[in-house]
Amino acid sequence: MTAPVRQVVVHRDKDLMAKAVAARLITALVDAQAARGSASVVLTGGRNGNGLLAAVAASPARDAVDWGRLDVWWGDERFVPGDDPERNHLQAREALLDAVPLDPDRVHPMPPSHGPYGVDVEAAAEAYAAELASAADPFDVLLLGVGPDTHVASLFPGMAGVRETDRTVIAVREAPKPPATRVTMTLPTIRTAREVWLLAAGEDKADAVATALAAPGEAEAPAAGAFGLTRTLWLLDTAAAARLAL
């Protein structure tokens, strides 16, 4: 599959990046709701994903979104108990979701460990895949943080999950970044989004950004295999963009 043209946007620092991407996200969701009546977003965790959500929460424009007509999904999740502070879902609630009037039936967290599927991470992944199958339309915006090793979601270089082509959601065991057990969307699922936005800020992301944008094989650099149906945005601060020839 050929990736669409990618756009790289560089912001002065991570705080300005968070505010600018928050404004961009609010606009994208409002436009989607105007065009189709509702909107959908796939969230990411990590410092940049949570920083973005906090910036949305602080934005005076946040109420332009009809939060009751928004579907919220997650690209990956740490397979830990539901009240574990490592959970992307819990961090997203603290950063934004508890502050806006979402429809609870349209919020789709990935199952925790010790939940309805116990510690069976494969069953949890299958359950989320089944829930995902109910999504009739492509996601409007799918957010991804880029790791220093070029991982996105919980798809790590060299691991089998990067090469998965049949399943939409998979279990991850022995991830190189703790916690080791996770649930993640696969690259083919990520590519069903209308727009994919990759977030990276900080010097520790500069090599990963340069490597992924050099378009190596996705098995070696998973971020290189993440792109949207209509647009792919790399949203960076100057530190993360330091190795790029712009």
C-alpha cells in the first residue's frame, strides 16, 4: 500500500505544539460533525498525547465540539487493572474526558486486566476487535505518539505485531517498554483512519522521527507504516525535528 503525501509541521516548543494541535483537533472534530453529524477520534497515551488532551481541556474553543456526538477509541492500552495509573484510559479521563459531556455509550476503552476477561490478554484483544467492528465509518482522526525506538501504539520494531495483516487488534506480550503486556490496534487498522497524526516532542525523539520519515521498512520502524486514508500529519517541536532537512 502506498502512503499518501505526508505533511510535517514543526512548532517552536512542546507547549506551543500541544496548544496548536489542540486547536487543530477541535477544528477537525467540529468539521467532521458538520459534515457527517458525528465524529470519532482514536486517542494515544504518553506525555504528548496527554499533553494534547490537557490543552484541549484548557482551550476556550473546546465547547465548539458537540461532545455527546463524539466516539472515543484507543489505539493501544497497557493491560493492567482498571484503576492502575498506567492506564491510558485513566490518564485521558484525568486530562480531558471527565471534564466534557461525553455520551458514556460512545466511549470505548480497551478492557483492563482483572476485568471481564481476567488476565487473558488475547481474549481482551478479541473483544475489542469485535467492538471495533461496530464502527461503521472510518475514524476521523487517529492520534499516535512516536517512541524513541520508532514504535507507535504498542507496535515495536522487530516484533511480530508489526507484520500482522489479518487481525484488527492484537495482544502484545514481552513489550520492550513496561508494562510488558498490552493490547494494540494493528497497522492495517491504523490505516483505516481518514487522518493519522503522529506526535513527537523532545530531543529523545529526533532520531526516531528522522528514521521513520526516511521511509524504511515498517518492521524496522513501525511509525513509517502509520498513515491515513486522506492525510498524514507529523506534528513536531523543533527538538524532535532537529535531524530533518527542512
